[in-house]
Amino acid sequence: YECPFCVVASVVLAPPENHKVLQNMDEKLRHTVACVVQNSLKTELISVIEQTKKDFVTESSNNVKSYVEAVKTEVKTAIESKPPEKLIQQAVRKIDVDQLERVKRECNVVINNVPEKVVKGKLSNDSDLQFLHETCGFNPDEIVSCFRAGKITEKVEGQIPKPRPLVVKLRSKEDAMWWCDNGKGWKVEVDSSDGPNKKEVYWINQDLNRADRELNFL
């Protein structure tokens, strides 16, 4: 309505006595058009929002259904490849193995980061026993045996190989629980050779099987 033939142009071309009427008409027309545009935009916006919500819900629902179907397929495949009886037997065997490992290790404690000493090209078990007696305070009659767990770390030039865990087999389960403070761990702190104010710290812990170690990290 702002073209040469609209109300605005008519105000200029019309006789002076009609100017007031035409100006009022112009204001009302502008207001009416603004309201119509505003209401139209509001209605369109609400429609777009509702459609977007529907599209989002539909897509999310499809994704959830796809995930559920994938899981159902995997479970079905696992059951078909191993019937329930075999799955149960496998789980029972795993439980039995874990229990046997617990019984096997119940008299053991383990100490990490204890330096491994080499005497005449061979690892010395005597140095480990000396560490247990002099540094940790074990009595000779408490210890049945001690050994290093795992494979020897290969030497890398410029690096000090990490010592293997030192496993100590004691006379009884009660002795093992006492030395590891009932599973909490016993802290042994000694003066370090690196300086007068430095300490070396060793922890005496339970010798746990793999299942129990993983459970402790949860």
C-alpha cells in the first residue's frame, strides 16, 4: 500500500479537506497489516516447532528401536551358538576356577616395586628374603616361600626395568590377613638412599585373583 496508487500517495493528491481522513485510514491500515503479519508468523512458528518435535521424537524412537533390535539379535545369536545349559556350565566353571584361585592365594601377600637384584647374572632370591626380614620385619618362621610373579621385563636402553611383584607365601591365612591389615594394605616406610629426607614406601597387600582385582577397581 505504499505504491503510487496507495493511501499514502492519495494524501498528497487529495484535496486538503480529505487529508485528515486519509491519514487516519493510513494508520489503521498499517496497524491492521502489522497485526496480520505478526499473527501469521506466530501461527507458522508454532506449526514449525510442533513438526520439529514430532520429527525428533520419531527419529529418537527409531534409533531406540534399532538399538533394541541389534541387542536382541546379539543375544539371540549368543544363545543359539551356546544353549542356556552350556552358558550356565561355563559360568559355574568360571566361578569354580575363581574360588580355587582364592583358596590357592589365601595365604599369600604381594609387595610391589621391590628392586630385583642380580647376582652373577641370575636373579637372587636371597636378596628378596633379606628385604622381607630386614625391611618389612617378617620372621623367618612365618615365610614358607617367596617368588616373583610374571615374566622378566626386557631391558630397554636408557630405562630401568620395572620390578616384578614379590609374592610371599605365609604359614596361614590369618598371618596373611594380619600382614595386609585385613585387606586394607600395610604400609612399610624406610629411609631412602637418595637422601636423608626422602622415604621409600612399600605396600603389603592381599594376593588377589584377577576377578577380585577387577572388582576392587569398580
